[in-house]
Amino acid sequence: MRRLFIYYRIASADAALALRAAGAMQDALRARHPGLQAELWRRPQEKDGVQTWMEIYMQAEGVGPVLEAEIAAAAEALSPWLQGPRHTEVFVPCAW
């Protein structure tokens, strides 16, 4: 099960607008992909008026490259508020 963790920075002054845009983006992705779980988190502290946010995506069958590309395309809606690039990390469960 492949999960995506995508982090980026948003100016605190833009947080309310960015939050609405990110929520709408994730709602649209969930509507197109039943079973997709999408979460939005942020670090509790701010630094120099900037917050660090993280999107988390998971699905029972894993998030494949096609869906990952769709998520990246949908995230273009956030570009007016980004303070630098989005960074995508991929994790899979440890096998025992």
C-alpha cells in the first residue's frame, strides 16, 4: 500500500484562502476516486510568518503513479499561495 506525503509552505496571512482551495481540491479528488483518503495537516508552529502543511493520500490498493500525477495537477490550484515547491514523499509498509 503506497501512501503519499506532500509538504509545502504557506504564508500565514494566506492560510484561510489556501485552506479553502486545498479543501476543495481534496474534495474533488475524493469524489473522482471513491475510497481515496485525503488529509491536510500542518505543523503547530509558524516560522517567520510561514506555516508548513502536509497532504496525506492513501487508498486500499495504494496510490499509484497515475493518481499521483492527478494529485499534482490538481494542486496547481494552490500555486498562488505556495512559498516554494511542493515536496512529495512516498512510503510503503514495512514487510515482516
